[in-house]
Amino acid sequence: MKIAYLIKKKILFSNACVLALFNDLKSEGIEIYDINEGLKAGTDMLLSFGGDGTFLSAASLVCQQRIPILGVNLGRLGFLSECDISQVGKYLKEGSYHIAERSMLEVHLPSEHRPEDFFPYALNEMAIRRQGTGTIGIDVSIDSENLPTYWADGLLVSTSCGSTAYSLSVGGPICSPELDAFILAPIAPHNLNLRPLLLPQNSILELKAEDRKCAGVALSLDNRDYTISSGVNVRVTAAPFKLRKVVLGKSNFINALRTKLLWGEDVRNV
């Protein structure tokens, strides 16, 4: 078995648990290597050590190769990186895990407006936001049907996997990560009548943001930030592949909601 890992160097050399895990896996004949040295052929899995931001970075490295990712939580919340490091060696050696698939989205930009380092896929969400202080107008169409213009700080398109991330913060619904869906949610809309929309993931979304004060608008895909010109057409579709996520033992979505986000907590339920 060949396993790559992604971890910040300062964590690697200061965390005895990580080094002990590497030694444990190597003693079983498992090859361990740093993915920053280059992805090796035949890699079976990528271990992401850190928080959800590290997991998103890992996804951008291997999502197209369909290499499964195991998120090991060394951060704070750890919704994507939900596994405790004490569990990893035992479950991997026993083969007590399964692979879950998570839908991703793809952002299409005109070639002349595409940033040089642009990576078009996102696991959680894509967001268009203002760069200045005023609201921006965002024209949206779904499968060529125009919606009313959004006047807001921005607009995001989330996957079901991302429903517990940025989308949750702007009032979007919580979705099972197994659901193939898009969430279209405004960011601080200047309108009481705008609510998030839940859409089938085979929808084609077209967005165009106009900022009357700035020449550009901010475009983010997961933890990557770009700037595009005001008025550029942004098309969002489902990615042609799904991310493969390693799930250890009996870990499940409802349990994660309860333990990570305190979902359903009520003094009457004690």
C-alpha cells in the first residue's frame, strides 16, 4: 500500500502522534511520502493532517486522479477532517473503512478572463463577492431562465457537502452530503424576499456580477481567492467526477452534526 500525506512542516516535526503513526504504518510495509514532493503513481490514499482548510487543499491536489482522502483532525472544528489521529493506524491496518463519494462543482470562465493559476473545481462552494463597500448587482439564470437581479454583498453556489460551511453561515439549508444538489444563497442581500434555493445538480447556472464602484469582483472557490473583471459571465456546473472520501468505522453525517455543530442541542433534551 502506498499513502501520501499533506501536513504543515511545523506540525509534522512537533507532533509526536503523527510521527508515531508514520512509524506504525511503515512497520506494516506501507510506504509513506510527502505529496509536496510530487504525486507518485499507484498512490492508494492521501492523509490530510490539519483542519478543513487542509482537506480542501488536499482535494485540489488529487480530486481529478480520484485518490481517496482521509481527513485527520489536528485543527479546531474538523467537519471534513473528522477522524481522530488515535484511530487511523488501527482502522487502516484492519481495513475497517469505506469510500464515500462527494459531488463537486466546476466553474467555467471565458479564456480571456481566466486567472493564470485558476483551478476550476470546488468541493464546498464558489462565491462571488464585492471588493468595495457597496452592494453589487448579480444577474443569475438557471438553465437559461432568468432570476431577479440579486442586490447583495455577494452570492454563493454550494454543493451539498458545503452546506455545513459558508452556506450555513448565510442561512442556507443543511443537506446530506450524499445529495446531488446545488444551494444558491445570497450573501447579506438588501432584500427581504430573497431566500436560498435548492437546485438539482444537473442545473446550469450563469452568473454575472456588476460593481458600479470597482472594476473587479472577488471570486473564491473553496479556500482559493481570485479577482475577475466586473460583468464577466461565470458558469457553474457539476464537476465531471466526484471526490472520494475515506470514512473510518461507523462515522456518519448525523453524528457529525451533533458533535461538531451541536445540532439539536436543547436543554429540554437532557
